[in-house]
Amino acid sequence: MLQVFKMDKATGLPTTNEAAVKKFRLKLIGRSADQDSKFISYDTETGEWVVEVEHFSKYGLDDDDSS
């Protein structure tokens, strides 16, 4: 996922507070586990959060290309 940042409520911009960013990273690790995915990395500069999932499910999509 891209542009995932801990936002500063006062400014509406990504926070530069190191302690808040560190806590946010730990939250992302927990969210990964909650969603049955494996946390791979989080880049605080770009906001890139990388997780690994076993599979994707698709609902309501028709695989029939004959139409």
C-alpha cells in the first residue's frame, strides 16, 4: 500500500514525531496480523507498507470470457 502515514491532527500532514511514527509502525504490524497477512516492511519516508497475503478472493466476478 502506498502513502500510508501517521497524520498530525493539528496540521493534517504526516507527522515528523519519531515516537509517534514508531508507534504507528507497531500498529501496522498488529494490523497485518489481524488481517492474516505477514508484515514485510514499512518505509516511513514514502509511506509504503508491504504485506504478504496467501491469496486474494474474488467475489461476484465472472471468469467467462466468451461473452
